[in-house]
Amino acid sequence: MLNLINSTLNLFTPLFLISIGAIITSKSGTLNIALEGLTLIGALFAVIGANLSGSLLIGTLFAIFASVLLASIISLVNSVLKTNPFITALASNMLATALTLIITFSIYNSKGLLRLDIAPLKLIDTLFLGKLTIFLPISIFLYIIIYLLIEKTPFGLELKACGYNPSVLDAFGISKTKLDSIALIMSAVFCALAGSYLSLRQGAFISQMSANKGWYALVIVFLCNSNIKFLIPATLVFASSEAFSNYIQGINNLPSDIALMIPSVFTLIVMIAISYYNKQKQTTIKG
């Protein structure tokens, strides 16, 4: 049981960080479809930065820089060329996947794999929860900061107005484009932290190691109805499903493919349930 709880918390950490980033952009009225690519780029550059500097902290800063740079390019393309933000985000995910392969192959002669040359992220042995990393308390602390920022500050009010009624911003001379860009860049920082956690804890960057966590984060935002107050329990639900998937792979005679399907099937069920609930709610209101 302790192993399952420990696994849930370790899986919770990167998913929670990405979900915080997802909810920031959702408040501005935009679903950040680029979460997967931003996380993947962060994971790679965390290892590159750590190997070049010999420091996990500097590696994390490299990750933040790379993810923010990609987010800035996405924002620039959207604002200057007036492209469809969803198409741009999807393209950035494909770009991130290709770019990580190109970098690892052309520079390090290892297609989709880059090992960490220094000791990986240290695990801290806790009394009741097993071995965890410093990223878990950091993620909780950052969540509190973002919660206060969104719920208790003028910036949070502007961000909500950006999503609910952008015309209000025009009346006060506030740029929606600017707020969208700020939200996207803030989201990229959290994706970079999640990517850093994945690769620095693993001790290597592995192609596609984000493993659909960006897409799960979007479902989590739907699950909690973009309400940051419910972000922790919503993320725990998904992390526990993934932990359970890993746990039952040890059961004899159970094909691993079935176990690996559990998080995706669970995501599908949640999406169907949310859609059904929203439809019933609309029907009730109309009735």
C-alpha cells in the first residue's frame, strides 16, 4: 500500500505542475494544446544544461529558458500571423518531438536518448510517504502562489476577464493579446519544471517521456471545471490511475498492454462523463 501511495505522489508531481500551467491559460480563455511539447523540450534541455554545467539547478533553468522560448515563438506566430492557436500548438508539439530527436542524434549521436552525466535528482526518504523529491513541496508552494495570484490580485481578475468577457479589457485599455502571451509563458515555466522532474529524476532524457501528461492535464482542467481550488484532488485521481496501472503490471498473466491502457481508458471515461454531465445540466436549465 505504501508503494502505491509513493508511486501516486511521484506521478502526481509532474502532472500537477503541468496542470497548474494548463489552468493558467484556461483562465485567459485558451486551452494550451502545446503542453506536451513544452514539457518534452524542458525535459531535454534540463539534461543538456545539467551536463554542461554540472548542476541540476542550472539544468532546470536551461529547461525553463527552452520552454519559454518555444512558448514565445507560439505566441508571436499567433499574434503576428493571426494563425489558429490550436493548429499552432499542435504544430509545436510535432516540432518538439522532431527537435528532440534531431538534437540527440546530430549532437549526441544517440537517437532519442541522452543520459545525465551527474547524479540524478536526489530522493528524500519520508517517514510515511516513502522516497520523494524536492519537486513535490515546490509544486505545492507554487500552487499556493498561483492560487493567490489568480484569486486575490488585480492580475488574476484581468486574467479571468480575458477568458469570460474580453470586451471588458478593451474598456480599460488592457490588451488581451498581452495577457494571453503572459499566461502562455507562465504555463511554459510549469511545463519546464515538470520536464525537468521527469528527466533529472530518471537520470536521462528519453524520447516521448512526457507520455501524454500534457493531454491528461487538459482533462484535469475539464474535470475541475477550471476551478483551481479542485486542482489537487483532480490531479490525484489521474495520478492514482497511472500508479495503479504500473502496480498491476506485476500481476501474473496480465498482459502489460492492458495495464498501460488504464490511464488512457480512464481519461476517455472521464471525458465522456463530463460531456454527459454538461449536456444534462444544459437540458435541466432549458427545461
